[in-house]
Amino acid sequence: MQVHFERSGGFAGLTQKYSVSEDNLPEEDRQKLSDLVAGARFFDQPPVIRRKTASADQFQYKIAVNSGDRAHEVQVDEGAVPDELKPLIGWLQTAARKR
């Protein structure tokens, strides 16, 4: 499985990017990432999730997952993140900061 994550927007307009292949992760992190993708029902999420009302300085997230014969990308506004996606986004942000 390969995951690409990008957070853009916000007050400063900075972009944070992180890409990882599960082959490059320790076993514990590999299992955690796999569990988070499954728990997020990632492949069932719509490709675009927008906030109903515009909001200045919000983040936008783009997550792409390639896993075997499945590939999917989700773009979501900060104020519209479904609860099941929040743990995955949190893990990816933490991993991006550690990098």
C-alpha cells in the first residue's frame, strides 16, 4: 500500500506533503496505517467532500491510497471531515511532522 497526503491552505497558506509506502514502515506502523485506512472506510468515501458554507483560512486535505488493485483519492475540506477519516488524517499529519 502507498499513501500520499497533502494539507494545504490555512492562515499561512503553507502546504504539507507526506508520502509513504508500507514497505518502508516498521511492522507496528504498517499495521496501524492499514487499520486506519480500513477504519476510515477510505475506498467508500466520495472523491470530494466540501463544506456547505465557505470558511476563510481552512485547511484542505488530499489523500490518495494505492493498495493492490484498488486506488482512490479523497479531497476534503477541514470543516467537512467525516469522523471516520479524522484518525487517519491525524496519523498522517503526525507522520509528516516527524519526517
